[in-house]
Amino acid sequence: MSSPSPTPELITSKDNTSLKAWRRLAHESTAYRAAQRFWIEGEHLCEAATRSGIRVHTGVFTPQAWEHLGHRWGTACDKVVILTPALFAGLSSLESSAGFGFECELPNAPCMDGHASTLVLDRLQDAGNVGTLLRSAAAFGSTQVLAIKGTVALWSPKVLRSGMGAHFGLKLIEGLEPEALEALKIPLLATSSHQGEFLHVLAAQGSLPNPCAWAMGHEGQGLSRSLQERASLSVRIWQPFGQESLNVAVAASICLYTSASLLTNASP
């Protein structure tokens, strides 16, 4: 039998301390680091979080959302708060909101697994790209994501939204120095738009290492020299019609899919 929902607490003041803290989590990219909590909204993200066992400290609802959804979501929360629609609108970061969100406990940073299929992010700056990269990693079996220092905050509101729940199925470690990659026991593959072996050739020859760590570089500058020098192989994607380069999230998805397709148990 599930636990009963907590008795809701009504907040009506815009100066409420908790409300101010939620606003920071919802709108500031690195607020989660000090608070060790993060903010999510909407049924898809909230369901993904609770399904993965993330602890929900507080469920925040408008009166209408609580009336219609409280029976479903209230039992997942340690605490429930009701906000007036105006206050929730000032908190929400969505153009069209379902009227509820969760303040969740940030998972402890996992230890690096030197043997896990890995995606390395080197100083990527676009939150949408990073969220898409996390989704592709989760879809194609890279269970670990390592973010080099200078990469956009992985648990920021924009990355969480674009990640669409991928965060909750991955080992995420951020703020790393390049030297930390020495702990990897699998080949590090450097990606490039203009040099290295062609991906499709390596795959056809059966010479693409698997498992491996795919390193994806800054949107404008590419991989740092430090990561290039640490790589055991440089790989590029054939572009027969001559485009200068691919979006980093697109390139990573192609690389990750190619690796996944080589697994003996992968579906065609």
C-alpha cells in the first residue's frame, strides 16, 4: 500500500524563503551545486525521476494541478506545497506549464567506471546540444558521461529539459580535468571534422574499438589539444557533399549509434 500524500502547505507570499530557493533552482544554471537539489517540471520529467528512485523533497502545485494530479503525484513527495497561479507562473521556466514541479535531491556523483562505454564532453557550451548528447548516450548504451571542466552545467534547468529524462539513467560526472581520463581503461576516440580515420571504414573493417570513450569537443574550437594527445585514435565522419562540419550533437549520435550497432546483441 502506498503512503498517503502529505498535507499540502499553502504559500501566498512572493518573499517566501522556499519560493526564492526554487526560483534560483529553476532559473540559475549552477544553483543546484550549492543547494544539492534540482528543479524539474512536467509529467515526463517528473515520472522519469520518480521511476528512477530520485528523492522528491517538495512537490509544488497550483490549486488546479493539485486537484487533478495530486492523487497521482502527492505520494511521491516528502512535502507538498500549493502556490497561487501567479506565484507559480513566476517560478515556472516553461512557456506552457502543467502547473506542478518537483524539488529533487541531487544524486551523489558516482565513481568513474574505467571500463564503461563513455561519452566525454570537452567544454561544450550549448545546453540544448548537451541535453541531446545525454539522450543519445542513453539511447545507444553509453552509460557514463564525463564532462571536462568548462562544459555547461549538466544539471542546469535547460540541460534537464532538453535531456528529457536521460539524466536519470546515466552516470554523470562533471568538472573534470583532462588528467582524470587516465583512469579510463578503454580507448579514447578523438572526433574531428577534418582529420583521422573515417568512421564507416573503421566499422566495416571491424577495427572500431568497443567499448570505447567518444570525446566530443567545444562547438567552435573542437577538442582541446590535451584530449587529442590522450586519444588512441582520431575519427571523422564522411560527408560526401562537402559540408564543413556537423553539429556536435548530430556527430555524437552518429558515432554512438555506430558503436551500438557493432555490439553482438544489438538489434538491426
